[in-house]
Amino acid sequence: MANSTDNFDHRANHLLRLLQLCGGCVPLHSLQCKVSNSVIQTLLDRKLVQVQNTGRGFLLEIAKDF
């Protein structure tokens, strides 16, 4: 049986794949009901994603270095 760390990493990897399939960025508000804030924060801490302020909202995008 998978432990919570494996499940958490699975959700983080799923979010990265989703971003790749959506062209590298997604409006942050569209994810908040589907993905926990802790998963997004972990990817931000690992510098795999970044948040961009567009003036009309925020985009979660794959980091340029990734």
C-alpha cells in the first residue's frame, strides 16, 4: 500500500503533466478546487513551477529552468 508521501508525489507529478499538456501554464484559480495548496507550494519550493501575475489573475507555469 502506498504511503502518504508517495501519494503526495503522485499528485505533484500529475500537476506537472497537466501543465505540460496545457501548454506550460494554467490559470491558478482553475486549479484551486482540484489541487491542494500544499502540492502547489511544494512545486514552488522545488522551483519546478512559478506564478506569474498577468494583471487579470495569476498563472501557474512551468519554470523556465525545468
